[in-house]
Amino acid sequence: MQLHEIVSQGDSVGPVTVAEFVRMCESGAFADDARVELLDGFVIRMPRATPPHAYATAALTRLFVLRFDGRAWVSANNNVELNARSMPEPDVQLDALPSSRYMRVRPAPPETLLVVEVSRSTLSFDLGRKKRAYARAGIREYWVVDLIHDRVEVFREPRGGEYTVHATVGRGERVAPQAFPNDAFAVEEFLPEPTR
């Protein structure tokens, strides 16, 4: 399934705001099982998760919960509000404590420590438009778990709408969130076995 942008609905003209997007979701504008997110004012329909995608997301979430419980708020498929026209839904994210604040508001860039997208059919989107959106918003660290090439792309230190530090980490290597540099994971702990 390909990504596609959904044209604004109703009387709305121009880009969709976060407030309008939330109203659309609450009013049933999308099917209950639809995977949609808002980026740069456009509602984007995302493909359904495949078993390798679901595995990597669940494995990484479990690792993060076991390692960072009490030090960060770990969530999967939760929104992060980047600005008035972007509210993507990363596969996994780490946010600053206290977690009680997220009962009332969505995480925003200042408290977001790391966002992770697990990617196969959306790889060019995640490494292009979505990466730029995260960098412009000041998300301090962004990982793309690349299921096609069996590796993790790590982006850090956003400046001027771009990430200034980039590393590629593969099997046999370890990766740690910048917020917790002494807590590295082996990439094999969350990458599914390649299907070659």
C-alpha cells in the first residue's frame, strides 16, 4: 500500500491544523482502524503494520520499558505535537518525566528525548519529509529502523531544519539514546531476522 495524502474535508480550505485533525478523528471522519497522522498540514494515511514491523516496534518498546522505566516515559504509537500543523505518530518514543503530564497534553518537542520510526514501505518518506519535519521542530534525536537494509539510521543535533549528526548502525553493533549514552542495546535485540 502506498502513502497518500487525504484532501482536506468539509469547508476547510488549505492545510489542516492539529485542532481540525483532532476534530476529524473524534467525529469519525476516518475508519476506526485507519492509521492516519498529520504532517505539514496534510492528513497522511499510513500502511498497516506487517509482522516484521510489529515485531521490531514491540521488541524496542519492551527493551525501552525494561531499561528506562522510572527515567523516561516510554510509549508506542503515541502522537507528538510538533507544531500547529503537524502531529505524527512515531512507532516508539521516549519522553521526559513526569509522565503524569501526558494525561492532559501530548508530548511536544522540548520534552521528547527520542522518536523512532520502524520503516519498510515508508522508508523514503521517513528518511525525507518526516525527518525534515522532526528536525524543524527540534526533536533532538530520531531513529529510523530500516527493515529493508537491516540497520538503524540515527539522526541527532537538529539545526536549521536539518540533523547535523548522522550514523548508521547495523547488526553486530550497539546503539544508545543520546539521553542515556551508557545504556546501549545490540541492534539484534530488536531487529527481526532478515527474510532473504
